[in-house]
Amino acid sequence: MGPLNLGRYQVWPPVVLAPMAGITNVGFRRLCREQGGGIYVCEMITTRALVERNPKTLRMIAFGDDEQPRSLQLYGTDPEITAAAVRIVVERNLADHIDLNFGCPVPKVTRRGGGAALPWRRRLFARLVRAAVDAASPAGVPVTVKMRKGIDDDHLTYVEAGLAAQDAGVAAVALHGRTAAQRYSGTADWDAIASLKQALEVPVLGNGDIWEADDALRMVAHTGVDGVVIGRGCLGRPWLFADLEAAFNGRPERRLPSLGEVAVTMRRHAELLVDQFVAGARNPARGERDGCTDFRKHVAWYLKGFPVGGELRRSLAMIESLAQLDDLLGKLDPAEPFPTAALGQPRGRTNSPGKVFLPDGWLANRDDDAVPEGAELDDSGG
Ligand SMILES: Cc1cc2nc3c(=O)[nH]c(=O)nc-3n(C[C@H](O)[C@H](O)[C@H](O)COP(=O)(O)O)c2cc1C
């Protein structure tokens, strides 16, 4: 297969790090980029917070000097605010690619008609995507959408929404093969991804349940997609991007790092987060602590399957400084081999299906294109 064409960018290997709020910050993206090629999407930024120049949001839009293309995900529900946010990105040259989030299943978002609820309102969806594309295209910035299959099995939207997004001029469409009701439960429906690929002319990206590099090749073979989007599979395993690069280049090698090698990666990850927080902080000592705090959530993912005692795990998940981290990592047995039983297993969120909360009358009025009340989140990430 050839590179992924994303507007004026050609991406090889055709791999995208999925935007993950609270995870895919500049430090984590650098850690992943050091492993292999692809596009590495920033944490979600809300359009309202950007338009209001919220300082925390502006700090979250941070890219490495060598990050190319700089990829930013926006969340919005109001076409005008979204267009204004995209104009800010373009005029201030904040990013080279914009992805629009229509996949978020959390009740706080869908209850107000945002995220995964929005494509159901097809006219509003089309208006919103078009507003973003029209604001971005004069600068040659490609816009993509990322969505789920629909609200639930009785309210599927992905083919119609994909066609509408294509009509609006997007450079590609990414589909997570689950409904909002499924959240992160069950398995992703790769047949749905294949149907979308059949229906569209623009590149289609497949997302859901790629745990190993060979799963990515399987997804491509099964669906014909132009690229793959990797979320949870890389949590605590940034070397997955090296495996993906090898796999797409037809090479057989796959990393099985020993615990010592994992410890080196953990140290690198923590150091990059500290660098990121120091750069964003007035007080460097606080930056180190904040970076270490941000690192804590990754500890269990790195150690998954390794025989490491509960006390050491708990201490690692409470670090406040790099010195403390070094001390604790020194207690791990570096020769411990990679726990192959953990390969191919789900990691990160795997919750149960749940009711999708929607605004009153949401399902009954598909063609109502009024902007839902209060659905613009004020803060980014989270
Ligand atoms: C912690 C976490 C945060 C996420 N945040 C976002 C987000 O901000 N925007 C988005 O479009 N998807 C978000 N997602 C969904 C992922 O991008 C991806 O679609 C999903 O995890 C399925 O892919 P996977 O099976 O490879 O994990 C998030 C997922 C996780 C686990």
C-alpha cells in the first residue's frame, strides 16, 4: 500500500496516533515519534476555549520543533465558533492539520448534543464540517473528521456522515468501529470500517482494537483502509510505533523489551513530561512535580503483566521527582523478559456499554440544525 494522502501531506507509514485527552500531549507524542513515523495527534482542544483564548488551552497547543505535520484535534458544536477557532489556528499558524472530534461518548458531552451525538443531526453536522473546511482551506490546512458508527445500533450514522464530510471537503474520514452506546466495550466492528471505505472516495482511516502491529496489517487487509489510528494499544508501549513502521515496511521484527528496557522508556517518558511542564511553568520545581504527576497514570500500563510487587507499583504511581523515579526503577529486575501473555490484550479503558444521554427530542428531529444549548465545552482535554 502507498502512503496516506492527507491533503498536501503524504504520511508513511500510514499510522495515526489517536488523540487521547490527558495522554497525547507534546511529551508523549515525542516519545512515540522517536519510535516511528506517522501522524501524532495532539490532545483535544475545545473550540470555545480557543476562541476565548483560555490560557490552559493555549498552553496545550504545543508541538515539538520537528513535529511535521503538527496535528490538532478540535471539539466544537457551533459552526460559527468552530470556524472562528479554525481561523485562529490558521492565522497564528498553530497547526498543519485539523481533526474534528465526533466520537466522544461521555455523558457530559452527548447529553448536550456534542461529540458522538452530533452526526445524528445531519444538517448541523454538515454545516459544522463545512465551516471548518472553508476556514482552513485558504491556508491549505487539511481537515479530517473522526467519528463513531453512530449513537447505538438503531441509530447508525457513519456512512451518511462520511459522505457528508466528503462533500464538505474533508481530506479523510476516521471511523472508530463502535457506537457511542458501546463506549469501549466489546470489539470494534471492522466490517463497518470496510463498508465506509467502500462508500467513500476520500481516504478512510480505521480505528479500534489495534493492539499489535500485525492487527494493523489485518485491519488493512480486512477493510482496505488507507491508514490506521492507534489509541489504547500504545499505552505503556510507545515502541508499538516502531513495530508498526516495521510491519508496514514488510519487516518481521517486533519489540519485546525486557523490564530493564521498559524502565529506560519510562524514564524517557517522565523526562519528556517534565521538560514539557517545566517549559510551561513559571516555577521549574513545580514543573518537575507536575510532569511526574502526569507520568503516574502511565505506570500501570508500562508494568502490565510484569511480576512487580504491589508496593513498588504503588510507589511508582506516586512519584514527585525524577530522582525518586530513578531510585524506584533501580529496584526493578532489568533481566525480566517481556510478558508475552500481555500481547494482543486490551489495555486502557474497557468499560461496559451504557445508555447514551441525549438532549430532549434529539432523535426525533434529525434535520433540526439549531446549535445545541450549552454543548460547547469551556475547557480542553479532560
Ligand atoms: C484516555 C482516552 C482519551 C481519549 N480522548 C479522545 C479525544 O480527546 N478525542 C477523540 O477523538 N478520541 C478520544 N479517545 C478515543 C480514541 O481516540 C480512540 O478512538 C479509541 O480509543 C479507540 O481506539 P483504540 O481501540 O485504538 O483505543 C480517547 C480514548 C482514550 C482511551
